[in-house]
Amino acid sequence: MQSIDLATAPLREMNATLQAQAAQTNATQWEILNPRGAHAIAVGLDAPIEVTVRGSTGYYCAGMNKQATVHVTGSAGPGVAENMMSGTVIIDGDASQYAGATGRGGLLVIRGNASSRCGISMKGIDIVVQGNIGHMSAFMAQAGNLVVCGDAGEALGDSLYEARLFVRGKVKSLGADCIEKEMRAEHLEILRDLLARAEVDARPEEFRRYGSARKLYNFDIDNAAAY
Amino acid sequence: MNEHDRTIPQTAPIQSATFSNAVTAEIRRAAATGIYDIRGGGAKRRVPHFDDLLFLGASISRYPLEGYREKCGTNVTLGTRFAKNPIELDIPITIAGMSFGALSAQAKEALGRGASAAGTSTTTGDGGMTPEERTHSTKLVYQYLPSRYGMNPDDLRRADAIEVVVGQGAKPGGGGMLLGQKISDRVAEMRTLPKGIDQRSACRHPDWTGPDDLEIKILELREITGWQVPIYVKVGGTRPYYDTALAVKAGADVVVLDGMQGGTAATQDVFIENVGLPTLACIRPAVRALQDMGLHREVQLVVSGGIRSGADVAKALALGADAVSIGTAAMVALGDNDPKWEAEYQKLGTTAGAYDDWHEGRDPAGITTQDPELAARLDPIEGGRRLRNYLKVMTLEAQTIARACGHNHLHNLEPEDLCALTMEAAAMTQVPLAGTDWYPGKPGSDY
């Protein structure tokens, strides 16, 4: 395993080294030591490498990730895995605001809780949160799946488009145009697969599904209060 | 005597200045439809503008340069502060961000062709980067918007600069919208949205708020792109001194400042006409912020919103901008609102020069549309040629003025070359009222 110690190596050197790894690299295992809450750790990666960050990170860890697996053994600051394209990001602790924001693909797993606006404007990413999520999560979520094993805060799925939301616990309130929907067999299958990939021990049947009522898709004066 | 006797002089009908025909028509429209008026373009109301300034020209105290003989430079370098590869432009006039979706693919290609032929840059918009515009734009600025439609690290690295859009002059503090008529299959795919729905764009970025966060966001973008390309921050004209200072503090290489005459693809008319500052009022506070930070000319200032001619370019530069950006004028150069389509404008209930329902996708000129038949009306090669010509003319005009003021580069224009025709313009620009050495608020004066 290759190590980069952020106590001595500059952030630029670390990211440049990881970004330079080619698809066929033999150096597939990396660890980042002493992250100490630094911002923009392991951003813009584009190779099938595995990066373990030993500690907690600041803003935007694994931002715009492609192909790589990034594993944070601590907690993550705001915007972890923002705009992720593919690959996997795993946070052992909690995640701050905007986790997985605008993500387009890949899998984000948060073992602890996620703060507000988890999955905001998500565009295809899959997010699995083992704990709870904060308010305004999945705001304007366009595509992908958000799985919450705990509870969801206020205004879940406000103004969302076609993203699927699965919550096992309580939902404090639903946002504008977000409704509970029937859990059909195909949804149970999606959920089963996501829970398995996230290595979460939970039964799909325990979850409820939420999605868009599609009443805000085209302006209607009778829905003006919801805008 | 009968009061209806036509032989007696009558009181003439008097239209209300407050409830004008346009106002009452809008009240009736609102009552009938239940929705605010949405349109494209920028503020149409009369506001203090570059027309309210004049150049003084050379005389005994300054001597002019010989037109067509003596050199007058026009080049500008944007992004000299942190980027390894600043953008070198031949002229200080860039093409503003306009999205594929709002504009047709042909229009985007034409903008790229014209800008490249004139030696300047063009800019993506709220919808991602299309192959057409990347291929045909020698220098392409990639906008980083709240919606993040189409955003991906590959396009980010293909860009020559990144523009973090905080706001725009037509709607500072507002998000975007693209009505369902223009959400074609291709637009829907690029934006990850169902076809035919009204697409809303958020007014704030999803993963940062405030200048401290912006600083970290810029750090992330630089780390992803290897600190290679400049990062611009675009703001709508509202509080230009503080917005410029905060953008610079956050690490911007370039500040783009867009006044209320700057256009939009679609926004509420009430927003366009009632929120924001005129472009003229934005420039001096922004320049002062840069000067106070000791970074004027090191962080470049690009001004947009109502730039129409080389005179406007020269005036913006004289007030301290490093470059300008055009959007509406570029569309007109391509053929937008051309009287040759008058019959079709009439069918749409408007007239050439006033057409602004860009959001409806029925543009007779084929520019603000996704309709294949309409879009085919714009030849991107011919459109590019027209834009190049227009940019060249603007540059020649600005050079003509600069030479007349005795300057061998457009960037040597200065406020002392100007006078103001109105008190408002004098107050906004701190340029003396014509024939005086005074402007409202001048230090040491009583007014």
C-alpha cells in the first residue's frame, strides 16, 4: 500500500499523485494519513484505485469522483462526494451537509448520520445512509436512489423530480410535491441490491418509498402555493 | 346646451401615466392567465447608461494618435492571478454565457465560430458543454452553475476557464427556468430531466453558501483542474463593492459583473425590471474594491449588461474594466429580432425589435429555439461570420476613440477621458458633469 502523509505532503501533491494514476496502474491501494479535516481530499480521481483516508475530512472529499473507491474512516465535512460520477465512497462516521450533492453515479455509503440537504439535486447517484438524515434532503433530486435506514428530517424530497427515496424510520415531513408511493416488486429489488452493495443488514420490506407527485412539473396557478 | 353637442370643444381623452396602456394590458393578461409574465432579455426600462457619458478627446493638453497609422493595442490577458494558463484574448470583448437549451445548437456553434475568428472567448450556460461549442470555440469558458446540469470533471478539464456563477444582472438572487416547450430529447438528456417539463434552476449553489464556502469550492475546482485554468466568479449587479471584494477574497482570478440590462433566457418581467443595478452604477464600486485590495489589473474585471458598440466598450474600460462581455448584442448580430421576420413576429403578437418570448421556443430567427425547422434557419457559418464582423467593428470603434484620446492601448483609457451628461451618471461614475470639474459626492464639495 502506498501512503501519503498530509502532515508533510501538500494537498496539491496528494491530489496530483492520485489523479495521475492510470486505469492500468499497479498501485491500486493508497492510504492518506493525517487528513486533519483538510478540504478537497482525493478530488477528481479517475482510476479504479482504492484510497483509505485515515481520519476525518473537511469539505468536498472525493468530489467528482470517477471509478475510485474512497473510504474515510472518520467523518466527512460538507459536500462529500459532490457530483460523483462513478465509483464508491464510504464514510464510517457522519457526513455534514450536502452529502452526495448533484451526484450522477456511483454509490455513497454513510455509516453514521447525514446532515441537511443530503442528496440535494442528485442526478443518478445512489446514497445509502445507515443513520438519520437532516432537513431538506433530496431537494430537487432528479434521479438516483436515496436509502435512509433511520429517520428523515423536515421537507424530505421538496420539489423533487424522478429520484426514488426509501426511508425505514420516521419522516418528520414531506416537502412540496413529495408523496409516499406504492412499494412494488421492482422497488424492493432495487432496495435489496443497494442494501447488499452497501453491506447494510436491513430488510427491504421495512422501508417506505417516496417520490414526486409530478404536480409541479408544469406551472399551474392552482398549485401556486406550493411553488 | 347639450354636453354631447359635437359642436362644443370636448375634453381630450387623457391616458394615465400611472395606468398606461401597457400597464393595464398587463393587468388584464395577469387576470386572464394567473401567471406572471415571463420573458427573455434584460431590463428595458430607461436607466442611466453609457449613453450618458462622452469622451473628451485630445486637444492642446493631450495629443491624439494617428488613426489607422499608430498602434492601439486591444489584447487582454484574463486570469493572471493564480492560473498556470491565463486566457490570452486579442480583443477585450467576450461572449457571455448562454446555454444550449436556451439557444439552438446552431446558435451555439455560430457564437463559437464568430468569437474564435475574432480572437476571443465564448461561454457555456446552464446546460453543460456541447461538442459543437467546444469544437468551434478556441477559448471556451465553462460555467459552474447552481443547477450543475451537465456538470462533469471531463468537461471541466476541457475548459479554458471556469466561471462560478453566483448571479446574473437580469435576476440577481433568482434562479433560472426553461419552460417545457424547449426541453427536447437532447436538452432533457443533458439535464437529466424528463422531456417537456418546466425546468427550474436553483438560485443558490447546492453545496456552498457564503464567501468562506466559496473559497473552499474554488480550491476544490482548482485541485480537480490542477490549477491550470483561471476561475472567474460572476455576480449580478447589486452590491458591487462588497461582492467584488468577497469574490477576490475567495480566490477569484477574474470577476464578472453583470448589470440589470444583461439578458436572461427566461425570467419574470417583474424581476428583470425591478431588481438589480444599472451596469453603469456597478463599475466604479467594483474597481474601487479592487484598488482598495491592491489588485486592480491583477484580478481582472469583466463587465456586461447592455454593451452595444465600441463606444460602450471604451467607456467601460475607461471606468476601469479590463474587458466586457456581450450576450444580447451577439444574438442580434446572429439575426435575432431581424425585421426580415416581421410577418412571423406579427403572428406571435409582437414586432421585430421587441420580440422577447425566447422561452417559448418559437423564435422566427431560429436562435432561441429547439425546434429543428426553426433552428435550421440559422446557418452557423454565416452567423459566425456576422458575429466576427460585429466584434471587429466594435474593436475598431473602441480603437478610434482611444486614439482620439491619445492612448496606444484600450487599457490606457481612464476616467479622466470622460465627462457625464447627467447628474445621475456623474454620481454613479464619479465622472465630472460636462463643463464642470464636479460630480455629486465629490470629496471636498458640499453636495
